Amino acid sequence: MDAAAVPAARVAVINAAPANDKGEHVLYWMIAQRRTRWSFGLQHAIAEAAARGLPLIVLEALRVGYPWASARLHRFVMDGMADNQRRFADTPVAYLPWVEQRPGEGSGLLEALAERAALVVTDEYPTFFLPRMVRAAAARLAVRVDLVDGNGVLPLRAAPDPFPTAYAFRRFLQRSLRPHLAALPLAEPLALAAGLPPARVPDAVLARWPATPLAALDGSDPCWLAGLPIDHAVPPAPLRGGPVAGEAALATFLDERLDGYGAGRNQPDADASSGLSPYLHFGHVGAHEVVAAVLARESWEPGRLATTASGGRAGWWGVGPGAESFLDQIITWRELGFVFAFHRPDHMSYDALPGWAIDTLEAHAGDPRPWVYTHEQLEAAETHDPIWNAAQNQLREEGRIHNYLRMLWGKKVLEWSPHPREAVLTLIALNDRWALDGRDPNSYSGIFWCLGRFDRAWGPERAIYGKIRYMSSDNTARKLRLDGYLRRFGAGQLELGIRRK
């Protein structure tokens, strides 16, 4: 197989229109894998352009009217656009970074670039508004649209069905993942572009949709972002976005935290998490790059894989415990959510919970709730529980919640909501608005895990929770070291014990 060819399982033609034999360029519409390295989408677009002897145009656009559009999300994406502009600058590829300034300004941009394209390549992403947007665009365009899956190490179409538990999915991976570990995207697909004809965005397109200035993209002109009609009550997070920052975060994780990941990731004061989820969500780094870097650091080779598919969390990879634990998170747990979202368009719905979970939640929906909070109270971290308030404060301030506390955070919203259906809506709204890695199959997995997805029934049966796995703040305070975390995010609420009024 041609080294530049993307595996067939990762490419789907999603409309009936043919390629345009008279096309003047290939168009890559970059919407999910927003980077120039380790990208199947970019690799496929370059290969198609090279096969036709055509130039390549890349469009990375950001509109103001998407759900939860905010200064936080825009800043993170625009950081990445600035990086991408610099990386495309010395190549034959024409890169158009375009940020909408008024609702509706972007209408017609994609069609204008596709009008003279031989074909359009874009990214597959199985949740949020992206599947609907891509289907609608493909139906409008009069040229073939190739959808490229660069979401995870396992192609989405390689999993025949959604899986009910991480154990079931892990066992499937242990039987099926080996060939996909050898089918990686090129680390530097832009090297393939060296022989392409120089591309130029048509003048008529630039006249109506000029490239967004680099000063706006990189934040050196802060007034530009401040003038956009988006949610400025959600300010930019301290974390810088973009592939450059994402690659630096990966290097820091490998050098400083990977070895202790398994033992330390659940301790908030240890700050041992990878910190990669925002970059993975926005496509500023790819799962293949991260997995390859971890395996290279472990001097791994395929012969170290276990020969049996036990479904167990430890031992299959043949690497150290920190790396083994991390690989289980980034492949098993992350891709479990992607596969579920791909096969279940209703994955954001309460009704997509397993039957046993719905049955037990409904059986206890009428149980008395000692504490009930409104959405506004929860969003403002105005509860009786200092640990929960600290987690919500971290979400508001940093755009993330510590791994273990994110589970407690979700469980308490279930406990404090009038009905579990309302808890789902509240959790999605809080997470999608404030979290850098919200609006993502993996974050939806975390939310719905709190209500029984990918889990089993637990005993003893409890009020409100029924057979749903129970977590309490008192137990969390006993289990975790929280002094530093509460000093940082607890707004002075340092008493760990939860006392009912």
C-alpha cells in the first residue's frame, strides 16, 4: 500500500456527487483535527491533490453562532489557528483561517471554495453539531465529499456495535487492535506537499472572506476577540490552546508525570493527570501521536503485547504501570465513548442509558431529596458542599475538573436535582459551557457514567441513587488529599466534613 494512503476503514464518501475531473484544487475543510501533524485528514487531502497534480487549499473556519460559543472556546481554537498559519506558511498549501465576526457572515464560504474543487475532504467527529453540519454541507455541495476518521487508534467503523462496559470493549480491543497499531498517520504529512503546485485562495473568495489577521488569532490584538458576539461571561482559560502548546504538554507529561500516572492521577493535590484532554478534544494533538510517544518512551515493540484477550486493565501492553494505566484511559475509555457516540446518535439522551439504570432511577425519582439546587445555584457553586463547590470553581476558572472529583461532581448533581432527567440536562449544560474538553464523546461518557452508562448495578440500594454506584463527599475527603485543592478553589471553605443544616 502507498505509504501516503489512508486506511480504507477511515475514509467514507458521504454524498452522491462525483469528483470533479475539471477541478482546479482539492479542498480540505479542517473542522475537528485542527493540526498539521499526525493527521489522517490532512494526509488524505494531500494524497488526493498529489494524485491529481492539483494544489491544496485548507479552510479552518470558526463561526460565532455555534452552541456555547464563548471567549474561552474561541480563544483556544484561535490559538491553534495561529499555530497552523505559521506551519502552513512555508508550504505550497494555501491556508485560510477565517473567524466569523457577525452571525451569518460565513454563509456561502464553503460553497465558494468547493465550487472549483476536484473534491472536498473533511474530518469525521461523532458528536455535538458536527455530524449534522457535515451531512447538510455534503448534501449541498455538487462535488464528492470524503469524510476521514482520525478520532482514535481504532477506526470507528472497526467496532461493529456500541459496547456496554469498558471490560467488554477492552476485550474486543485486545483481539482487534494489533493491526491498527501499525497503521499510523504520517507524523509530518506536510512533507508530502512539497511537490504540489502552489495554491492560492481565489481572489473573489478573499474579497468577501479575507483571512483573519494573525494579531487576532494569536491574541496580540485582544480587542478583536472582545468584539465578537459570543459569551464573554465565560472568559479565556489560563491554558493556551494550539498544537504547539499541546505538544509541549505531551512532552511535560512524558517527562514528569507518566511514571506516576497510575498511582497519582486520582489525587487532586498531586496534579498527576496528563492535561491533554483539551488538546485532544480540539484536535490540536491526535491520539495516535500521544500513543506513539508513550510507546516510544517505553521502548515498546509489538511482540510485548499479551497473546490472550482477558479484558483485564493491566498486563496486555507489556509496559510500565504508569504507561499501562494511561493507555487504558486514552484508548479503552476514550474510544469507548467515541464508538458509542458513533453508533448511538441519541448518546446525549437520558433514554440512551442502559435499561437497568433507567429502571432504578425512575423507581427512586420520587424519593425525598434533602438538598435540591437550581441550575443557577449549581453554576455559581452555591451549595452546602465545599468539595463540590471547589470542583465547580475549578471548572469555571480553569475549564477543567480534576479526574476523580469530576465523578463526584456528576454524582452530586444527580442527587441534588428534582429528577435524573434534569440532572442530565444540567450536567451537559455546565460541562459544555465551561469545560475546554466539553462537547466531546469522552466528556459525555463521564457524565452518563455517573448515571450508570458503562457501569453495573451496585448494592446496597440507596435512596435517590437506587442501584447506581454511590459516591459521597465525606468518603472523598477521607480518601483524597484535598487541603491544597480546597485552598486554591474552595473560596475559603476549608472544612472537609459535610454537615447537613
